[in-house]
Amino acid sequence: MHEYFVTQQLVKIAEDELKDVSFKRVTRIKVVVGELSGIIDESLKFYFDILTKGTILEGAELKIITKKALLYCQKCGEYFERTKDFTCPKCLSLGKLTEHGKEFYIESIEVDD
């Protein structure tokens, strides 16, 4: 359910960014979502379609770009994507979660002028 509030903020931010821009319509919004952000893509799309009705964003495509989580190995300094566990593929030590994969932001807004 938190996707509703997240999407509500996403719509507000996009509208604020476009308030001083001249355009015919918004065609696409690209959003980066980390796999550890807790945001479910399908819910985000569902609420986006509902919350943009009657706004300048109505009819725009919501393009979600998923960022994989990266782990860091303190033993060998390697960054790596998690597979089935947290084991570093280089030295087999346990890796630690990083901030990579927790992202959530608007990458771009595309419009027709």
C-alpha cells in the first residue's frame, strides 16, 4: 500500500518540474527503482495510471528501470551482484549490502512540444 503514497509524491514532483515548461503532452517518465527499495513495479504502474487521470501526466508511459543490489566484500574490495547468497565470487567471503539497489528517483521526463 505504500506504493500509493510513493506514486502520489512521484506525480507531484513531476508536475512541479513541468510547471514552467511549455509542451503538448508528457509522453514518458523514466523512474529508477532499486530491487531493495521495497517498491513493487506493478503496484507503482497501477497507482500511476489512477493518480495521473485528469492531470498533465495522463496517458504518459511509466518506464521503470530496475537497479540490482550490489554487495561489497570487505576482504578483497570487490563489488558484486547478489546471486543465491552473499558470497563474494572472487574470494568466497561474505559480502555486505551497500546503498546500491535502494534507489528510487525520476531519471527523466519526456514531452512532446
